[in-house]
Amino acid sequence: MWPLGREVLSAKPLTVAVVGVGGTGSEVVSNLIHLHLGMQALGHGGLHVVAFDPDVVTQANIVRQRYTPADIGRSKSETLINRCNFAYALGWQAVPERFDSGYARRGWDVVISCVDTRKARKQIHGYAHSGFGPFKFWMDCGNDRTTGQVILGTPRGKKQPLKNGLPCATDIHPELMDTTRRDDTSPSCSAIEALKRQDLMVNKMVATLAVDLLWRLFRDRQIESHGRYFDLERGTTAALPIPVRIRKGDGNAAAGVDEIAARRRKKTSGKATRRVA
């Protein structure tokens, strides 16, 4: 088990940045409403969510993103957050811009990245692991056509690794931010093309596993695993266990990465995937 510090939950809402509100990100924001209400029911302050995305809704987005034909041409972040605020009387915020270093320095409790390029993920990795250490938690979400993963980590400064912290997605899978590999970022011109690239329910699955992991952490104040892998085509899911050194309280995130890497060499079921959109 990995315990949650007592200081994390209080009557004050946790600040959550959702970076990218396309296929996965829009589902994540929708699921965060239920996490917010569930936390409040347990006597906590809930969540204050800020959604970042510079893009507008297109026709191809409608089939598997949380938007309607009436939203075409409108800002994704503003459309989604306005809808959530109106339906549930929330005060969440939309930022129709990229999540840059200025926004990263605001000291987030949780950052949930739903980005579709290695370059964007590498930038977030840099923000998370820089000296100013602005995030308590970083959850990265990724998927390909029918597979995906979510990994929850505790970012650390470069000079002072966090003792008993959880390794982040890019610590375990550095290929997720390898900019020498090519990303498929060409726009989908039709719903059929979009579905060929990513299956209908893959984004919803990523978002469900991501928010469920946060729910278990905040509800139970501890977790046995800090990641999930899945393959919809094969109908399989697998958990990413807390590294033994960290679980026993005698290691740090860097040591945990070595342990996970050794375990992954013996198993091929935990293949990381990179895209969300």
C-alpha cells in the first residue's frame, strides 16, 4: 500500500489542471464532476478544475468527444467547462490556451495530462520535475487505437528526489516523450477517419480508469497500484503495482523505476501507448 499524506485532503478544494480536453480530456472532465461530488459527500472540499486547450470543436470530434454539432467552431475548453458549471453550479475555469510554464508554476494539487504528442508530454515532464516542483500529483493518460494506460506519479525536483514518491509515466516509459519518434498529428477530416485511428470507447476507458484511481486514493487514503493498462481488443486490464522499495518505505521514485523496468522486461502485457486526442 502507498499512503496519502493527511495534509492533502481538507475542507479546501483540490486544484486540478486538465491539459487537453479532446477525446480523453473531455471524458476526464466529465468524470471529475462525479469525483468532486463523491469527495464532498465524504466531507472533503472537492475539486476546482481548470481545463486547458487552445483548439476548437470540429465535425470529426463529435463522434467520440463530449461535444455536439452545435459546438462546432467553439473553444473546446470553454464549451465543456461552461456546460459543467451550468449543469452542476460549479465555478470551474476554462483556459483556451496551451499549458505553458507560467501556468505550470501555479502549484497544482493534481495535473492530468491528455496530450497527443511526445513534445507536449516532454514539456510537462520538464515542468513536473523542475526545481520549483509545482505538482503534488501528475497523472498521465495515453492511448492508441484500442490500448491505453494511466499512470499516477509524484513529481520531484532534480536535485532532491522525493523519498517514497511514486514514479511518473515518463520515468517508467521514457519513450512517451522521445521526440525522435514520429507522432501522427494530422487532423481527422471525418468521423470515419477518426474511428480508424482510435476506437469508439478507448478514450472513455482511459478516463474511467484515471478518475477511478484518484477516487480510490482520496476515498481510502491509500492505493495498492498507481497505474492501469488495458487492451479493449483482447479484453484485458493490468495494474501497475507500487514498487516494493517504495511500498516498504525504504526507497525513492528513482529506485522504483529500476524495479518496474526489470519487471516489465519479463512481461510484455504492459506496453505503453502514446496518443490521446
